[in-house]
Amino acid sequence: AAVLSRPDTTIPIECQEKLVPPSVELDVKLIEGLVVKAGTTVRLPAIMKGIPVPTPKWVFDDSEIKSEGSYKIDTDNYSTVLTIKNCTRKDTGEYLLTVTNSCGSKTVALHLIVLDVPGPPTG
């Protein structure tokens, strides 16, 4: 006869969330290049996904952007938005957004082109 043993219930079972590497979703316009006039306020939004929730880092010209001066960064569990107030031509360029969690990281490039406001006509 077969002997049935009782299952060992002394092992704690931990409920673990499935880990998901980070990903980013962007508006196509931001990838191709957003063109704005100098003096305007620009919002660069990105949707972040991943488990655990990824941490975003914005970089421009090889330096990390902090939420100060004309830059403002708003981040929640699902999105991060870089706002640039009163754009000037020096804000033109490639902005890198890197989102990182314990599973890895993902970097995307956003392109911004700031056009000078033409001066008053002369003559």
C-alpha cells in the first residue's frame, strides 16, 4: 500500500511580485524632434513601466538635470515630465531619459529644437 505523507507546512512561502525590466513610452514627436519658439514653456512627458517602479534620471549635455531654475521634474509611479520654462537656443539638443530598477535600465533620447524669436523688422 502507498504511504501518503503530509506536506511539510513549516516552509514560509513568500509572495514575490514578478520583476519587470523598465520601459519608456514617448510621443513620436519627442523622438523625431520637438520644435518650439524661444521663450515658450516645453513639457517633455514620458510614461514609465516596470516592477519595481523605475527611477528616472534626465541628462542634458552630459550632466544630470535637477529640478531647479528653469527646469522642473515631476515624477510619479507611472510617468516623469521634464518642464523647461522660457526656452532659449541653448536648450536645443538631445535630452536623455534613463529609467532604472533592480532589473535593469532603459535609456531613450528626446530631441528639442528651440528657434529664436525673430526680431522686429528693420528698414
